[in-house]
Amino acid sequence: MMKLYIRSASAISPQQTFGDVPFLAETVIYNTPRLAAIEPDYKPFLDPKLSRRMSRVIKMGVATAKDCLQQADLVLPDAIITGTAYGCVEDTNVFLTRIIEQEEEMLPPTAFIQSTHNTVAAQIALMLQCHAYNNTFVHKSFSFESALMDTAMLFAENEASTILVGGIDEITDANYVIFSRFDTYKKGNFTNTDLYSVNSPGTIAGEGAAFFVLANEASANDMACLDAFQTFYKPVDMEQDILNFLFANAVTLEEIDLIISGKNGDAITDVPLDLLEKGLFKNNQIAHYKHLCGEYPTSSSFALWMAANAVKNGALPGLDASIKKVLICTHYQNKYWSLMLVSAC
Amino acid sequence: MSSPVYVAGLGAISAIGNNVAENLAALKSGKAGMADITYLKTKYAHEIPAAEVKFSNEQLAAITGFPAHMSRTALLSSIAAKEALDDSGVKNIEGLRIGFISANTVGGMDKSEHFYEDFLKDDQSGDLLDVINHGCGNITELVADKLGINSYVTTISTACSSSANAIFFGARLIRAGILDAVVAGGTDAFTKFTLNGFNTLMILDREFCKPFDEERQGLNLGEGAGYVVLVADKVAQQLDKELYGKLSGYDNSNDAYHQTATSPEGDGPYMAMQGALKRAGLQPSDIGYINLHGTGTPNNDQSEGTAVMRLFDGNYPPMSSTKSFTGHTLGASGGIEAVFSLLALKHGLVFPNLRFETQMKELPFSPQTELLTDQPINHVLSNSFGFGGNCSSLIFSKA
């Protein structure tokens, strides 16, 4: 698989990440196990008439996509590809609730129209008048990674030279309640910065949108390169899989300046990453990200945004090492593992 | 295009049959699958017809070996995907990297809407088993695990073009050398969510739908699943069987006109068909049959028809919408219609467009109304267009 050049990256997240802000300078503290995306003023990105009818996930997706294109000075990408596990949950909830409460009578169509999983990619195409390839992957914690796979293949097929790709998911009140009933989250009050020090079951809910302009060739303005990525479903020996991944990409752990590890605070499913951090990665600098964005299926897109910015800046706040090469190692429930190798170009 | 990708297996379940043979028999005999709504509980049961698969969830569960509380979307998927996989014989070859690329739009909504009735009264009530597999990806994963497929598994959701995109994504994974074989297509169950959604848009026909008819009044919803098994050249050579054909062309273009409506000029549909022809290295005159998207809504058929008129420019191959049999199966339609297209190719058939009476004023052609047999068909074009302007076309050719 060939290198993907990251021309630009934009994220709306529970941290101050969008617009002209210093890179993760201060951590926004939350005292509940639910982190909410900090939404910007959408006016520069969206017609207010349009945005009034849009749910949060659509607004977040469209705004980060447009910001990304502006940063990359790109008018039309050769493809638009999104990953979202939950899709447009708010609109889905609204329409479902009305069907039941109004007993299938007199329903307004807007929520239904905007409930399909491809709405964000479609709205971007509509706004840009972009007729290019347009796809949406909805495969749980691999949704964003599938979008990256599609991107990499389009480049290899010479079908595209710049692609807009993003990961988007929202958490709604209803879904927070439902996931809580599955004991997904911490109970009671919880502070996100304590995520890795409190040994208790559950994680914290998160959400966000992260978009990228990826290119098949180097330019003068690349933030970083995505050298390689790979997913592993229910791996038997993840340590060996990591070593194989590094070997296949001719990289040693000594060359990795930073590991971005996807621990989410759940005492049970964090064990495999704890073992890796204390074992295989014991000589590496390690940073975490899920205390910043919370846990959600496309949170690896936030990790990629963080890695790209760390490489671009050569630094991550709180670490003194110069950062040129980053390995993202993340998983959800020890079932969906994902590796990404990000380097200075 | 680079190395060919062949079709080695087919699987389908729809309102007109529970397997490929039954679907083919119904297509040949002109037997449509629409009826009064029987299995879905809705106030529209006697008002709006639909094309349901003629099994209860309990019966589907018994066939698949899944528990009966499982989403109908997964039950339907499991039946058609297994049929395709068994038909292909790829499981008999040791060491193949097999993928499962499945599309759907509703996920486990059939169960979630049941859960929500209780949940809205009290957010601590409602059976959690009914929402645990709500996600589109959950449906795919349940079936992949059941089939024992794990080399590459993912889910695509681009509304009604979903499974056409899944099929050619699967083909590209083979070409990229990532997989040797892939089960690709899609599934969707009939739900209150989609029934009410399309009803609010006022595009559901109260009678059986009449695609490409001047008097068409909208679509009938259907349900089902359809899958093809795509294999690399070297796998095709190892399989001791006649292949159905090859995927020679494909395209995904966006109409970029409106969230739900297609442009009057049919720009997206035109680009999708033209792009598929270009990738296949074919001319419009090479196409022997068009399996139209043909939902029966005033907007789609006008837009798609205009695109066909622009592209084929006077030389129209026989064409029909098999949604006049199956209803619109949404995320499954591209998969089911890919199966029908391959059957047309293999058996030299053009399936009839049922209930067509009156020529559309704006079009110079009309769909095929009677079954045609012994046709010299070398290439079939299959169209799938969806909400969000997502337009995809596939071309299947003789192997």
C-alpha cells in the first residue's frame, strides 16, 4: 500500500480543536462520563437557513470538511468518503419517536430525509456541487479505517489524486441512556483526566468529526504522511501483529517517537494495552487520547488528527521529545484493533 | 480494466422467492411479490401494499440457525449470503482469503422500533436484546461470523445504491490483491421506519407500482437480500464450475442536486452509466439489457429515463425494472438486481417490466413488457440510485 499524504486535517471534538487555536494547549475538563463536542460558530461554513434544519452530526461533518478543503486550498476533491458507525442518530431518534407517539400519522419528512447514514457525505457533495465518487462506511469501530482503505485503493487505481475523508459520530441523550444500560460508561460523576488512574469498569462517552484531505503525491504543504494502517478483528496475538506491521513497513520501535494508545479507562478491556505499554512499548513515549475525545466508534479519526498535528508541530504538549514518527495503537473491547503509522514527510 | 473479477456464486431472497431458483422462476412466469402487508405490524396494513418475504421471523430463524429475536435484516442476509457462498464452492479451496462486504440501510431497526415503544414510556424499560444489534455493521458482523468469513469484513450504507457499491468495493479488494474471493451485496428488512419515511415523502403507490409508466404513482417497498461471490482469476480457474460472468464495469457518481430527489436532466445517473461503460471499455450499443433502477416514482423514472435517452441516443436495448416484481428493497436492491442481471446474462433473458401500460410522454422508448428468451446478451447494465445523490451502475459481462 502506498503512502497517503495528509494535506490538511480538521476536527470538532470535546476539546478546543477547531479553528485557529493552539494544538491541545489545555485539556477541557468534564465532570460527567459524557464528553460533548464543542461546536463552533457555523456561519463561516454553513448557510444559516440550511444549518437550522441540520442535526449536530451533519453540521460538525460539513464544517470540518469545508475547513479541511480551505486549509488545503482545494475546491473539489476527487472523492468524498466518510466513516460513521451510528450515522445520523438524532434524526433517527426524532423520526422513530414521532412514528410511535403520533401512531404513524402526520409525520414531517425532514428527520427521515436526514436520517440516512450517507447524509454527511451527501451534504458535502451537494454544497460543493461535487459529482465525484461518494461513499460511506458504517462498520462499527472500523468505519473510519474502511474509509481509509477505500481512499488508499482509489489512489492505487489512479482514480483520484486528492480525497476528502472523515470520521463522524454523535452521542444523543437517548443513546447515552441505552449504552449506559449496557454498562458501557462509568457510573456517577467522573472526571475525564482521571480516565487512566481510576481502576473501574466502563469508559466515557464521546463524539466528534475529523476530516482530512489526503493526497497520493507529496506537496510542499503536507502536515504528515500516513505510511500505513491495518485493522485486526479479534486478534489472537496482537503483539506479534504489531511487530509484523512494523516489519512490513521497515520501521523499528526505536524509530517511533510517540505511541498514541487508545486506552479508554475500562479496567477489563484496557488490560491488553496496559500489557503492551509496559512490555513492547516500554522504551517509547506514550500519549493517550480518549480522555480528550471520549470513546466512540470513529474516535481513531481524532487520533489521526492528533498524530498529524503532533508530527506537523514536531511536538505534543506535555512531552519534550521531538516527534517525527507516531504509531497509533488502539482498540475497542479487545475486538477491533487498529494500527496507523504517521511520519513527517 | 486490469485483471478480471468473475462471479462464481449467487444468492437471493425476496418477495418472489426464497432462493435464486425460485426468484428466477417467478421472473420468468411474471409473478409479482406485492400483497397486503402481512408480517409487519402497522396501521397501513390494508392501505399500502408491500413486497414482504413470505416467512415469519421464527421461520427465518429456524432456517438460519439464528435465535428468533435476531433482526430480520440479519436473517435475510444470512440466507442469501450462505446460498451464494455454497453455490460458489470457494469454501472447498483451502487457504483462500475470503471477505464479506455487505450493505444495508436500516440495520436492526425492525427490533429497535419495537424497543422504542417501551423505551419512550420509561427509559429503563425495553428489552436490550432488541437494540444490541441496531447498528448496520452489527448485521454484517453477525452474518460474517456465521459464515466463518474474517479476512476482510465491512459495511457500506449509501441509501438505495448501497449494495451496488458493496459489490464493486469487493471487486476492487480482489484486484488490489487483498482478497481472493468476496461475498458482496446487501440486505434490508421492511420496517415501520422506512414505510413511514417513504410515506411522508408521498412516493408510495397505493396500488402495485408501475415503473416507467406515464401514470406511475410511486414505489412499493420490499425487502430481501442479494449477494454475488466474486473471485480472482486464479480462483476461477480452480473452481470446477461454470461462471455466471464477470464484473466488467462500475461507477459511483454523485448527482449533487438534492438530498432526496434526482436532477431532471439525470446527471448523476448519466455519469454513473457512462463511467461504468468507460471502465468496461464498452459502447452503449454493446449493452444487451438494462436492469433499471426504475422505482416507479415520478421523479426517478423521469430522471433515469432522461439519462438513458441522453446516453443511448436512439439505440435502446431492452430494459425493465424488476422492482415491478420485488418492490424496492432499498439497501438490498443493488444486490438482488445484480443477481437478476447475472441470470439474464447466463440464460439470455430479458425480464418483463410488469403492469406497464402507457408510454411516458418525455421518453422515446418504453420498457420490455413480455419475457424475452434466447437473447444474445453479452453485457448487462444494472442501475442503483439513492438518497444523497448516490448513483451507481454496474456492468456484468460474459466470462
